Amino acid sequence: MTERNFLNNLVSVTMFNQGQASKIFNRLQSEKQIIVLKNNNPTAILLSPDEYDRLINLAADGEKMR
């Protein structure tokens, strides 16, 4: 992920408090992950279903190699 993409994937928890959760969730249709900031610190990462599945499959493949 480039620095520009990384910065575009940041949202403040304030956006959730202002009722913009739906807008944020809609972004996951085109973005793999969104990083939620609280007091300018990462507090959560939202993943698209496709990205979640990809990571689960990677983890499962890693377990098979053990």
C-alpha cells in the first residue's frame, strides 16, 4: 500500500459518532481496509469481506505448512 493510499484509508471515530457509519461501510466496496483513528491513534481496522477471506485463507495455508 502506498503512503497516499494509506492516508486515504484513515477515518476518525468522530465520523461514526456523527452518523456516517453507512458511508464508511460503503467505502469497503472499493477499498480493502479502513483504519479507524481515535485521538489520532489507530484503534480499529475494518476489512472488506473479500480481504477478510483472503487473510483467513493465507493463515490457513500457513498452518498447513507447519
